[in-house]
Amino acid sequence: MNEDGELIHIQSSVYGNYTSFDTAKDGVFIVCIPGVAFVMPMWGYAAIAGGVLIALGAGITTFIVLKKKKKSKPIS
């Protein structure tokens, strides 16, 4: 994608599992096969769900611990 947001093609050579191309730009390059849709593997969905559950559990636990500490402080 160039600076204007247009998709461009770069001349490249394929060697087995590797792709080689020359460019004068630095950055991240994503190599796509036109017409092939990306499909998330099932373990990807499981990893995302697991991460969300862990973060949610940590947040709830922290909230409960802080509430209990606040209640147990003696009033002077």
C-alpha cells in the first residue's frame, strides 16, 4: 500500500517458502495471495478467549481484594 492508500504490486521472486523483493522503503511488508481469504485457526480463537478470561479474572480478583482491604481498615 502506498502513501495514498492504494494497493500496489512489487516485482518479487519466490524460492520455495521464501519471497524476495527489492524496495527503497522501510517498514512492515505483508505478502498476500490475491483471492485467498484469511481463515483464523481454531487455536487462535481459543487463545484469544483464554486471554480475555484471564484478564477478566485478574480484574475481578483485584477489585475484590481492594474492596476487602478498604473495609478491613480500622477507623481512627
